Amino acid sequence: RKEVEQDPGPFNVPEGATVAFNCTYSNSASQSFFWYRQDCRKEPKLLMSVYSSGNEDGRFTAQLNRASQYISLLIRDSKLSDSATYLCGNAGGTSYGKLTFGQGTILTVHP
Amino acid sequence: NAGVTQTPKFRILKIGQSMTLQCTQDMNHNYMYWYRQDPGMGLKLIYYSVGAGITDKGEVPNGYNVSRSTTEDFPLRLELAAPSQTSVYFCASSSINPQETQYFGPGTRLLVL
């Protein structure tokens, strides 16, 4: 089993839709979790970090389920500009901050 | 602030050639990382460093070497380039607290022919 797994998609949704991605992880010692957004041919940029049960920032909500070892990202009222690849990452139970990433989920929001 | 900078942006190598990918950060971050990203794939950790003079292997270190002589710089060396090393390489850094956000550079696209 991969350390971090994501549904690669692609997810094609209309503007205004609500869409959710899941990310499962195998390292139960993981302490912090991150969602990064990556635009085509660009570097990843942090979207949200999650250290406890969840986090919310405007239209974006991340939730952590430690019992089932997954983290989700919910995007409400999708915008065309939300089209990107969303990478899930977690930092394991070490002090070195090594992130392990999933393969990413592609989201396309259409008019 | 420049953040994390990488050079070159793009490079074509012939099989067997060597090169160094440069990475510099101006945020005084202790932690620095090198990742590679193949098409349609996530990021795989090549090497990382927790401070000047300290480096360690990541998930896919074979064919690469690194050094960390200063806090700011973390170059990645490719010896004897192979087609399998065709990829996009990202350098990243994070603060003293290793659980904090990683900031990525713009990437170097490498093509080995």
C-alpha cells in the first residue's frame, strides 16, 4: 500500500458545484497534513494545513479522520480558477519534516 | 523576498553528462528538500537536509548527490545522466519547525536524451 493515496480523477465539475477529494495515508504516526495546489507547469503552493481535526478557509474545508486514516478537502461554490491539481501530503512521526505526497487529484471546473 | 530560487529553468542533457541544479533560499530556513515530479505523478523526495553540513537520503536518491555547505544553498548533482532522470525537479524549504509549510521553488525541467 502506498503511504499516501489519492484518487487521480480527473474531476470535472460545473461552476458553483461542491466537490470533495479524499486522501488516505498509511503512517499512523503522521502528525501534520497538508493540501497543496499545483497549477499546470508550476510549483506546488500550500492551500491548507491540518494539525487536529480540521481546518476551514473560505470555500475550502479540510477534515482529518485519524481513526480511518484519511483527510478530505471540500471545495464549495467552485470557481473556474479552482482548476488545478491538488496534492495531499503528510509529515510522518519524525522530527525532520519529510513530507510524503500523493499523486495528486486533477480538478477541472467548467462554465 | 525572493523565497526559493532555482536555476536553470530548463536543461537538455545527453546521456552520461553531469550537471548541478542550483537551489537558494533567503528565508533562513534550516530544512531543505529536493523532489522530482514525473508526468502525472506526485512528488518524490530525493534528498533532504536539516541544516548546514547535514544531509540524508529520501525515497529516490540513486543517481544524485547533494551538499549543504551553507544555510542558503542546497545544490543537487546529477552524475552520469540517464533518460530515467528526465523529470521536473523542485527544491523546497521549511522553517525550524519541521511541521511547518514547505515553500517550493519554481522548478527545473530536465530532459535527458
